[in-house]
Amino acid sequence: MGHKKNKQEEEKLDLKLYEDKLEVLKRSVKELKKVKKREEDIRKLEKKKKKILKEMKNGHK
């Protein structure tokens, strides 16, 4: 009987480890999405900056 109980405890521990790893991966994905969004925002701002600089340059001719 003791062996079966140990096996069940081991399975519970394995499941807990799996769930913990899954949570870490979910958080990592969420953080990566935030980084990607920030990069997109930066690109948009750089485009706006470039456009404004071009307009300023053309306006001073």
C-alpha cells in the first residue's frame, strides 16, 4: 500500500511542477507580447518623427 501512496504523491508533485512551468511560460508569453507592442509603438513614433522632420526641412526651402 505504501508504494501506491508514494506513486500518487509523486504524480501530484509532477503535476504541480508541470503547472508551475506552464504558469512561467504564460507569463513569459505575456511579457513578450508587451515588448512586441512597445517595439511597434516605437516604430510608429519613429515614422512620425521622420515625417515631421521631412516636413520641417521642406518647409524651410
